[in-house]
Amino acid sequence: MDLTAAVDELYGVAPADFVATRTRLVQTAKGDDPDLAAQVKALRKPTQSAWLLNRVARDEPQVVADLTALGERMRTAQSRGDGAALAAARPERRAAIDALVAAAGRCAEAAGARLSPTGADEVEATAVAVLADEQSGRALRSGSLLRPLSYAGFGEVELDDAVATPLRLLPPLPDDAPEEPTAPDETERALTQAHDDLRDAERELSAARLEESRLRSELVAARDRTATAEARVTSVTHIITDLETRRAR
């Protein structure tokens, strides 16, 4: 076991199991590596919304990948002064933010918890930070957030106390690795087009998942209304039956 493996396991468990899991990992490391045991013991419990974001990074990584990819495109357009591209990305921006909130809600539901309105606001603030700042995207994708992220509208997002393991110690993510330049040939162009098609399909999937989540919520509400109406019909039927019995007497 090393620190990366310990962090990955610890920040994947439910908040109720965090302390017990950390204690077990400390005990495991103590005999062979006292320094590692001390590092694991110092790891802090994430907030509720950070835990849900960590669950999204593990359970629905494509939602996070869509968000970070959109952030990269928007930052590139901004650096080039491409206002038209930024304007065209606004609907995607809203959809990507909503998709992260919806994914956090699904993860909460799967764990028998709920995403509170405050938690939803914190997840949305994290999405905005990821769109604005590349390192925030790495932090979210690490699955080891301690707290939600926020962006003040300028500069970089403060991450010193936001991630269990400093980003400089994390292995680079696949998209962070430098690419070897290759000569553009027919295969390369086809591959580029395929990647573009994949991103389009992934965006459509995120939008579909968001719509599915909305419809499920409406279905639950409709079932509640149906149950309430059925109960009222039953109650009024009993009243009518009772009154007709009394009238017959």
C-alpha cells in the first residue's frame, strides 16, 4: 500500500465508514511504514458535498470528463478572444453544470442519502470552478476532494486545502500527458473525426441522463399525487357508504 492507494480507498467509502477505514489503513501501514501511517492518519474527512463529488468522479466519470473537456474548449476560446465560440458554448455550459448536479443527486440516492439545496449549490459552484480552472478539473477527477470548489471570477482556484493529496503528488491523468506530434494523414484525420463524434455522442448522453433524472423526479411526484388522490377517493367512498347506510335505516 502507498499513499495514493490509501487515498483512493479512503475517499471512496461512505462518510459513516470514513473513520473506521482510516483507522484500519493506519494499522495496516504502521508496522511496515510508520511515515505512511502518519500521512494516512492526517487525512481529513470530506464534507457531504465533497463526498458526493468524489462518488461522481468514480461512478459517473464521463460526466466529469464532459465538464473538463468543455472547460478546456471555453478557456481556449477565451484566450483567443473568440467571443462567438464562447457564446455558442453557453447552452453546453449550463447543461454540463446541471449534469454534474444531477449526477451528484443520483449518487446520493444510490447511497440512501439526499442532495440538499445547499449541497446542490456547492456542486454547481464546483462545476463553475472546473470550467474556469484546469487544476480544479484535475482535483475533481482525482476523486479525493475534501471540500467543494469555488471560483471568485479571476485568477486560479485555491486548492491547497481542497484535495486530500496535493495535485503535484498525483499521477498525471491520461488527458494531462503530453502528446507526441504526428504528421496529419488520412488515418489521423479519421481518428480526429472519430474523437469529435465521440465527444458529440457523450454530450448527448449527458443531456439524456439529465432529462432522465428530471423525468424520474416528475414520475415520483406524479405517483405521490396518485396515491394522495386514491386515498381521498377511498375516504370519500367510505363516507358515502356510511351516510347511505344511515339514510336506509
